Amino acid sequence: MNNWLIQKKFQLPIEYTTVAADWKQRGYSCNSFTDPPGREWRDFIHPCDELVTVVDGQLQLIIQGQPWILEPGDEIFIPRGAIHTVKNIYTTTTYWFYGYCFD
């Protein structure tokens, strides 16, 4: 088992400036995304590490076959080259941040 998920890494309410500053210090970009209920992004692979944090709603991530549920404030690490799927499993829109490592 790995330690990719940090529950409640960021305090509510989640502020873009707080997350962006934290991630920048760690060498990551910070962008926002909004997904309607049921939206699924399947089997992505990136050539760099990625971070994801839920701002409002709920996401299910499957990373290398391992399922994870993210709540607001949670942060998950997706290693470069890992096959991953992201799905909004919330009843309404989910708003989330993602960032890629500056390699």
C-alpha cells in the first residue's frame, strides 16, 4: 500500500491561492477543473507527476487499479506514467484543482 492520499490536506473552504502557493513551493502548477455528475476521464497517462485536490464535490480516482475517493481538502499524488481514471461520483458538479510537476 502506498501513501498517495493525504486526507484533509487543505482546510475548508479551499482557496485557489492557498493550494497554488503550496504546490508552487513543491514544484507544481495549479489549474482548476469542473465536472458535471458522472463525468469520467478514463485511462490517462502523463509524462510527469500530478497532484489533485477536490474543492467541492467528490471524485473517484483509480490509479494503477487502486480506487481512491477524494473529498474536499484531500490531496492525491499520481506518479508519472501511472494509468489513472478520474470520475465525478458526486450528485452535483465537482470542482477540483490539478497540477503537474515542473520537470
